[in-house]
Amino acid sequence: MLLVYLVFAMSTASAKQRFSSLSLDPAVLANLDQLGYQYMTPIQEQALPSVLQGSDVIGKARTGSGKTATFGLGIVHHLQVERYRVQSLVLCPTRELADQVAGEIRRLARSIHNIKVLTLCGGMPFGPQVGSLEHGAHIVVGTPGRIEEHVRKGNLQLDQVQMLVLDEADRMLDMGFKESLDAIIADIPSQRQTLLFSATFPAAIANMAGNMMRKPVTIEVAENHSKQTIDQTLYKLDDELSRVDGVQLLLQEYEPESCVVFCNTKRETQLVADELHAAGFVALALHGDLEQKQRSQTLVQFANKSATVLVATDVAARGLDIDNVDLVINYQIARELEVHVHRIGRTGRAGATGKACTLFNDKESYKVELLESYLEQSLPSKPLPAKHLLRRAAYLPAMATIQIGGGKKQKVRPGDIVGALTGEQGIKGDQIGKIQVGEQWAYVAVEADVLRTALNKLGNGKIKGRNFKVRKLH
């Protein structure tokens, strides 16, 4: 099968195109303007015309590039609301990404009435999903394992699907979803539009594209981070320092509000998180062996700034919408040099400045040379900060997270939580951080120095006229 490769080197000097230049419904364009979406990102500028024309498209771009809006607008553009059937299916590797994608599609489609978007993911009760499917949907977003299960049991009909989207396709293969993907794709009509988005393009992705797509246009957006945006520095370990010591020194030197430490294996990830925790840091691990509840709580705490350090594998961190990361530390040089670009791309996003530090030893000097050759730039090397910093007490995050034992099912809303916290003898509104409300729970971040007052206020008071269990999330 012919693959057409279009590689675009996007310079910062190139003129940005407006969404208004696209052949979108006026109501959709008005909604985009209200959302603050005026200028397209490189992936949107190059892929959207083909997506709107109905072509199969492969988009090679990292998380944060605007790819969700790229395929989301395509879904909204081609949808026929009067046909109450599943017309678009979006497959994602994780529940977190699926939730983000579904939320973005709903935002993009809010100017069009009666569109139903349904999320089907593992780690969630199966029965309520069956009930939701019985009521029908236009768009389904989900993880391959759970989607395949619903298809196999006859709960989900895919015979009317006109658009199939595979988001973070490389990661779905990394996680072992190939058989599920094959089973799902076999159940979808061959006459469809297929969009495949992937941060990397290994042989397995090329084979998948060749088998399931029709003359796809491939858009590859260059990911050259400017030196002005991300400050990259190498740090050589001496014989007296362990890698964890090196991480601690960098944390004490820079004191980032949020830092992601990347490790190459799940075992190392948990080990580093445990050692940092023992040293006094609020550090959490994120890897494939965690249960869904642990993953969710870890991401809540990191996103709301009540955990300073997220220690993660590349696979676990891919596809997560993590903003405003001050520092990235590479515990080792990534096994695949392309992955290094994705790692450091977690910082310095949306025009902000960021810092990336990479640890290496004598035996890995050749990897440094390979990395510099791949990046086509020489990376500065500095000695690690003074060892006496290891004796300094670990700095703590400014926020803490409270878990509330009630959520959407109990009609709890963010405003109710704010009201309960700021009532008589409560805390100030500006001492409240991020609030997230799930089906059966809610999390609220508060400044650490008012944690006890906030716990007492929520524990002894009422939300929506009810008492809920509350606790500090560790």
C-alpha cells in the first residue's frame, strides 16, 4: 500500500493560519473562537484539510501538539446528528487519555445540540456502561480491552462507524493491545475514514497502517525545541554518588514546584520513588503495575501541585495531559533517542521556559555522543550541585489534597466544596487549588498550612446538606 509522506519543518517565523480559513460550520467556528482557538498549531494546519476532506491520515506528533482537536474537529464535521448510531470510534491506551479526549470532543461539539459522547474504559463498572450503550451514542471513546469486550458481548455495534481514530497508537502496541485492536477493526466497515496518531513510528505502526488504511497522507511535525525554550544540561555522576543522590541534588538545587523523573524500567521507577519518599520528598511513582485507583490518585496529586515529583516510565507518562512541569530529570538516557525528545518536551510547553537534566556515567559517554548527534547540537555538561545539599531537609509542596467521599452521583459540585470550605471560620478562597469531581468522589487541593482547618471544616460541616467522609490523600 502506498504511503504518502509529507514532512513539514515548521519555523517560528511562518505565518499562523486561522481556523476560520477552514470549511467548518459557522457555529463550530464561533464556538472555537469562544474557546480561544483562533490560530492552528502545526499539526492542525497540515492535517485538518485532509481530515475534513475525508482522507485517511497518519499524524506523527507528540502529546500537547493539538492532535486531539485535529481529529475532534474531523469527527464533529462529518457527524450526522439525526443518525443516532455510533458513527465515530476513538481508541486510546489509557482511561486518563480517553477521559481527556472525550471532554475535548464535547467542548468542540457544544454548539451542536443532542450530540452524545460515551466513554468506555476498563477499571470502571461494566453494568452502567451496558445501560449507557442501550440508550445509544454518536461517538464512543475508550480503551481497546473494554471496547473489545463490549463488542464481543454484543453491547456495542460498530457496523455504522464511518471514522476510526487511533490515538497514541504506538503506546497501545507497547501495552499489548494489538490483538484487541485487530478484533475491533475487523468489526468496523472497511469503507471508513481512519486517522492514526502516534508520537513515534516504529515498524509495527507502519505495518498496522499498511493493513488498515487506504493511501494515507502522513503528516510529520518537527519537534525541535529551541534552546531558548528548554535548557538542556548533562550531569556526570562520580563514583561516590548514586543516581538517586544525583536526583536529590538536582531537586534541592532547583526546588521545582513540579518535576518528572523518567526511568527506563518499572522496577527502577518504584525504587527511585521509594528512596525519594524516604528522603522526605513528596514523590509518587507512575508505571504499568499500578492499579487504576492508584494511577488516578497519583495524577490528581501531581496535577494539583500537592506532589512535587512524579517518577515515571516512558510508557506510563505518554498521553497524559500534564501542564507546567518545571523540571524534567532523565534518570538514565532513554533507550531510544527519539524518546528523549518526548521526555524533555514535558517542560517548556506553550512558549514557557523549562529545564531538562540528564544523568550519565563514564560507561554511558558513548550514549551522550549518540544523543548529541541525534539532536544535532552539543549539550552543555555541568558538575552536580555540592554534596552537602544531601543533608538539607527535603522541601515540601505548597498544596495538600483532601479526598471527599462523594461526587457526581451525590450531586456534589465544585461550587459546593468551595462554599463548604469558605464558610464561617473556614479558609479563604485563594487558599483553594484545583478541584476534581468524579462519580463517587471528589478531590480538592488546599494550601498545606491550612490543611487542618480545611479538614475540620469539611469533616464537621456539610456539603449539599450531607456529611461525607474526608481524609488527606497521601
